[in-house]
Amino acid sequence: MLVRRNRLTLGQPVNLWRGSLFDLGVLELPLSGDICMVAGEIDDLHGDPADRLILAAAFCHEAALITADARLLSWPGELRRHDARQ
């Protein structure tokens, strides 16, 4: 959606970009009912449901979150994060 709205430029089609991430070892994490419950219970985070699900998935899987989203990067909770802007 960000690419379609010209808010993100990848330099290649999304499907190829996604495949290159997999080649680097990046994993997609599945959502579960438990993760969705955690997403609704997160304190000190704005109400965007997508951001809540992203953060909750990383939290529940004990994974590092790689993001350029300043609001997710500044969330005060315990979660390993890497700033994708750098």
C-alpha cells in the first residue's frame, strides 16, 4: 500500500523485494489469535491496528522488529528494534 501511495520507493516490484528479503534470511511471522489479543492490550501505542499487529507479532515471537516507523521505534515497551532508516 505504501508503494502504491508513493510513500515508499523500493526500486523493484514488491514481490521481488520480498523475495530478496527471504534470501537474506528475513522471516515472516504468522499471526495468531493470541497475537491479536496482545495487539489490543498494548499500552502506550497509538491505535493503528496494523502497527499494533506488527508490534505484537514481534513481541510474541521474541523477534527483533525492523522498521522505519518512528512511532514503533519510540514505543517505550521492551522489544528489540532496528531502525530501517539507517
